[in-house]
Amino acid sequence: MKRYTARSIPTALLLAITVCIAAVAIHSYANAQQDATSSTTEQAKPQASATPVTCADSESSTGTFPPVPTTIDKTCAVIPLDFNGTPSQFGADLYSWLTFVSVNWPVDPTSCTANPNTSILSGPQNPTWLTFLSNDEVFVPAPQSPANWCYSPASANKAGAATAGFSSLQAALTAKRKVKLAHLPPKVLALAQKYPEVQLFLHHNAKGQDLLSSTEHMNAASSPEMQSILDATDQPVTDQNGRFVRFTINIGQDEYKYIMSQVLWKKSGQAATGDLSFPPNAQSGPTELGAMEFKAAWKVLGPNDNVSHFFTQKAIVYNDENGSPSPGPNPVTVGLVGLHITHKTRKQTKWLWSTFEQVENGTKSFYNPNCSPSQCPPNVETATKPFFELNPNGSPHNKPVQVVAVSPTTAAELNTQFQALLPNTPWAYYKLISTQWVGELGNAPKPPKLGNSVLETFVENTNPYSCMDCHNFAHDSKGFKSDFSFIINAKQ
């Protein structure tokens, strides 16, 4: 057989053979490296748990870093009593997200508690917290009496009385609407009677309106800082569609019971009680959650808003106590754009302060990326007194406010994780800004500053730009300390 030597092989063929051999060697080396890397990665990567992590698992954990839920089940309908484990920002923010899911769980309207037989993922968008009584339904002018808890149709309120039940869903909804209509001005009442499906009536066009409107209530004369906050929270926020943001306040059952037992809806009750001390959660078991408040911001949705990205409600909007309807259309569809949740707990006697926003607040709903700071200065009021929203033809009267957040989120990763747990729901389009709390050593709030871009838009980014520091000044109508709550505003 003829043997070939390197000299006898044509140069071109020899080059091709060499390239081929090199390619095979490189390919083999690459495969070996890939196998080695894969093996190392598999060894380093934590193995996924075969058992899902529930909301109950997260809440009950006492670890330094409690596990984040990997599934939404009926345990997510239970409002957390406190946050457990080693005190940390992560633990506080996890508590906030667990609370957010639970209070937005679909409600059983007959009891004003979460319905465990449905799910936030597939049930009706009817959050539990929105069925809690509003401040307008508790602090009522004479000769009215505060509404009964869960709109019970009992003939009279009795302090500390047990919640009366309803025989049917329809009875509950009828009683709820009847109470709401009783508090409406005549002009709005006439409009509401034409639209029996509407349950939300919005007229507070500034966060501090009515609640923070007197120096007696705020004791602001002795505090220049609080006077500036008073002014800043009494101004309306105009969105990019030229509409005012509206605000609501709802309170939890344990706070309601305390208000009723001390007759705090009357100035005489406040005088007799002195400094207030709201109840914290029960020491064990879910019998008492402790005092809770929910402060919400709503925007009228327009043609530039994606309705599917908001928790929405049909609402009738008006802008003054006389009930003068807005010259625009009514009812309207409003979307939730901000939510404060405050909770007094045994571990956090200065309350836990959670604040959430809709994710598009800073990109389109309240911010114009094409407007320069010189033309659209951030967080500057654009409306002038006397405030009114629309011109007689329904067109916007005020320029939009260029809202720019000053509180960075501490929960970016948690936001991503919980948003992924809530697909195909409006709740996937909300984010936690942060949770303010107090550590075991000292009384300084963590983080030191916290605010919501649509709830504290005009508050200066200086001390006390902080939920806890601001509410530390809270007093009732008689000048007594009101335990971090501004809602104690007796009209009788």
C-alpha cells in the first residue's frame, strides 16, 4: 500500500485536514468545559423545594430571613398580626406584602372579612379593606350616629357590641349602600339614586382636607414644621389627564371598637378619655388584629390609562361639601394609585407604616418624561385657590403636576417576586415603596424617610419627611395626643 508523507500530500489538502483536527479538539474541549460548569452550577444552585411555601409559612417564620411565598393559597387571606423573626427591613417589607395581599383578598360582604372560599387570583376584585368603615361614616355631624360595623342594620350602636350578621349577600350590600347614601349631600344623593351600582363617592381632593384643616386639631401653632406639612397636604394633585386625585380613609374593626367604646366621635368623649392609646394586636391567636388604617389615593382613568393595570371602581366624584357635581361625566371609573397601610402591633407600638403605589405613577400617570424640569418643576402645585378641577365645558382647568418620587424602594426584589405571584390581576401592577418601623435599640424610624409620591406630593423632602415623625405630632380635637392617628376629628 502506498504511504503518504507530509511532502507528498498537497498543501491545500494538508491545511484542510489540520483545520478539521483542530475543530474537533476545540469542540471536545468546549463540551467538557460545559459539562464541568453544569455540574458545578447544579451543585451550587439550591434545589427547589418540593413543598410550596405558603403565606402562613412566611408569616410564622422566626428566621433572620423568612421565606417568601411561592404560591397563593387561602392562608394568604389572613392579615398578619405582626412581623416575626430578627427585626430587619426585609422582614418588615415581607410583612407589608403579606398584608397587602390579605387586605386585597375578595371580601365576604356579610362579615367584612376575607372570603377563604375564593382567591385574589380568580375571585371578584372586591378588597376586604374597602368594606371597612370610612372616617366620614364614623365622625359624623349631629344628629347622626356613626355607622355600625359592616353596615349592620341594627337600630342603634352600642360600644363594643358584637357585629350583627346578615342573612344574605343582598341584604349586606343593601345595608352598606343605605349607610353611604345617608352621608351624601342632596345633590350627590339625587345623582347616586340614578346609579344603584355605584358604591364609592369621592370628594376629598386633598389628603389633609377636613382632617388636618385646623390648628386646634394639629396643635400646629407650636410646630412650624407641622404647619408646613398642613399646608402641603391641603393641596390637590392634578394628574397628567388634568384630573384631581381623590382620597379615602378606612379603619379596621379593632380601631373602630376603641373609638366607639371611648365615644371619640364626640368632643365630650375625647375630653373624658385624654391621651389616646389604640389597641395593638392580640398576644396570640387572630382574635384581635390591633388598630389599622388605610389611606387610599384614586385617579379618574382616562384614554391614556390602561384600565387592566389598576384596581378600579365606579365612583361619583364631587369637589365640595355642597355636593356640586364635577362638570365632567359622572359616574367615572377610578383607579387605585396609592395606599398607606398602618398597623399598631405589640412589637411596633409606634405602628408599622407600609406604603404602596401603582407602578405607572412615575412614568405616565403623574409624570411627563418629555417635559424639562424648567418647564415642569417636580412636585410643585399647579392649581390655585379657590381650587376647582374642570372648566364649565369639562376641559381641565389646571396643568398637570410633575410628580417625582423622593423615597426609593427598599423592596425591589420582593416587588418582583410578589408581582409574579399575582399574574393576570391588577395587583401585579403595584409595588411596595417601603415599610417604616422601629428597631429594638432606640426609637429612630427605619428607613429615616418615607413618603408616597401621590399622598405626600408637596411635603418638602426634609425632616420630618417621614410617616412616623409626622404622625408623632397628631392630636385630637381637644388637644390630646391621638397615638399617631390624624383621623380623630369629632364634629359633635
